[in-house]
Amino acid sequence: MRDTWPRLACSEFPPIERGRITTLQLNLGYRCNLSCIHCHVNAGPRRTETMDRDTMQLALEVGARLGVGILDLTGGSPEMNVDFRWLVETAKARGLHVMDRLNPTIMQEPGYAWVGEFLAAHEVEAIASLPCYSQANVEEQRGEGTFDSSITALQRLNALGYAMPDSKLILNLVYNPNGAFLPPAQGQLEREYRHLLGENFGIRFNHLYALANMPIQRFGSWLLSKGKFDDYMATLRNAHQDANLDAVMCRSTLSVGHDGKVYDCDFNQMLKLPLAGRTQDTHLRDLLAQDLPREIGVAGHCFGCTAGQGSSCGGALH
């Protein structure tokens, strides 16, 4: 894995400050049944890092202190954490809205047939990754058979009531480019997804999130190996829009690693950048007595969030 940090550290990205934290995003571990090219976490079947229940409990305490209303669960495949179900049940009992960043192929893996029914029973918002509506593009990123597996899983979620009229069960899809370019306009792409997935497979969903690929971890290493890193960074910088700065997710979301360390965003977490203004790592337990710094740590990869239509865990910013 090639290190992209030396090319990202010196940056002219504008300074930004934190607003009110509404969302706590927990990375439950790097274990995943897939190893996708665009993955900024470098997740895969051989990763063993995982969040334990004590850290989850501490995260809920910090969330209560900060007054957050949303718990955003990510990974890897969050469901592969042995305490995933305990965390969801506990969070829902406390009145939190829970989102699961779902790799839908996990529902087809042995031992995970429970995922769809569990999410539906607890009214968990499913944010399912489907990098494209094209089988060839999906399998280029994720491997042979992953498209059909994803389609079957999405059909199962629909059968459970997800994205159906008058249903409380929300199913959003996520698109990632399969190369060194920005995603197309989210609105038009959503219409194409809705038409093709509906016509060909009878699939319904609520919204599509178009995410830009971040030049870090596995995707960043791929860019370096192909000699495309500098060109991609130029694309991001040249497409930067100041208007996106007010809506970037780091202003309202706090990222927590599997070991309980706290970061300004999921991407800073992967680069192991401490909270801005602090030279040492901050742990969840520190936030039971300390306030968060207002300043947010930035570097070259941040242009991935402000380029073009903008990009966040909730899709385009405008």
C-alpha cells in the first residue's frame, strides 16, 4: 500500500470550523467480505480490527453528552461486528436514528441471512453501496458475481418494505466512480438508476448518493501506481467551490475509529490525523470531560468533498 500523505499534507484548503454535532459516525471495524478498488478504508476479509462493546457503550455516552440524534454505522461491513445487533438495539432504545452503511452482498454470505430482517425490524435506515447500475462496472470494482448478489439483496429489502410507498423503512443507494474522475450530476444519475433498476429488476429506493473517490488508502495507492495521482488532485482542486464549505459533513459529524479514537471525519481517521489543534490522539473517554476544538483539520484530500457538486456521506452537497 503506497502512502499518499506526503502528497496531501501541504495544502491550500480553506480553514473551516465545526458547527453543532448532529451525527456520530462509528467505524465498527475493517473486516469486510469484499476488497473494493475504491475503498478508502482498505477493508477486506483478512482485516481483524473491530470495535468492542465497551467502546460502543462509551460512544453512546459521548453521543448523549453532545446531544447527537443520529448514529451512523460504517466499516468494513458493520454487520460483521459481533456486537452490531446489540449496538443497534441499544441505540434505538435511546431514541437515536440509526443508519447502516450496508454492503448489500453481505446479505448473501453464509451466516448473515438475518441482516435484512433485523434492519427492517428495528427501522434502521439502510445506505446500500451499489457503485453503478451496470454489471460490468460493479464487478470491475468489486469482483465477479457481486452485481447479481447486490440485486438479490436489494430485492429482498424491498420485499421487507424498504422504499415502499408509505413505509418508514428508508433505502438509499450509493454510487462511486470506477476511475479517476468526479461523479456525474447526482439528480440525473438518480433518475437513471431509478429507471434502469426499476425496469430491469423491479427495485425501488428512496435516494441516490453520488460520492467522489478519496485519494487515500486503497484508491490513493491505485492512483499512484497508475501515475494518475497528480492529475486527479488537479481535477479536485480545479473543481473546488467555496459554496460547498458550509455543508461539508465534518461540520456536523464526528468520526470514531474502532479503537475509540476520535477524528474530524472518516477520511482523517484513515490518515490518522488527530483532531485539529491537538498534537495527540483524542479518545472518546476524553470527550466525557473536554469540549471539541472548533477548528477542523484539513489537507489536500478535503478537495474531494468540495469539488463540483460536493461530496459527503449523504451524497452531493448541492
